[in-house]
Amino acid sequence: MDRKMANRKLIRLSQLKSKLATENLEEMDWVTFGVIVKKVTPQSANNGRTFSIWRLNDLRDLNQCVSLFLFGDVHKEHWKTDQGTV
């Protein structure tokens, strides 16, 4: 893990909103980790394509969640991922 994280900044999901407001994250190499705490049943968009919505949390602040929308090949490959997966 130390090798993978070398020269990267860890930003917790619960800090993401404040970091987006105060730092230019596009100019740095950063990483975040999250646990799938809720999955919504796959939905159909107006164009007929199916997508998934996951709610992610870093287990530090259970009131701070990030919604992740999965479309296209990402949805097809990962929609069966279990709740509780990191």
C-alpha cells in the first residue's frame, strides 16, 4: 500500500466537499476510499440505458455520504458488487 500511495494525497470521503471548495484537486494526484453503505436498485434513464447509484462512506462520519452514479460499461461490470464492499 505504501508503494501505491507514494506521492499521492489521501482525502477522506467525509473531507471531500471541503477539499473541493478549498483546493484545486485537478492539479494533484489524490486517492479516496469508500465503503458501499447503500445501493439503489438499478434504474433506467430516459434514453433507456440502465445505471446504478451507490452511497459511499468512509466510516468516519456516517452523516457524510457521497453518491456515485455508475453508467455504461462500469455499471455492467460492477452493478452486482455487494453492499459493504470497499
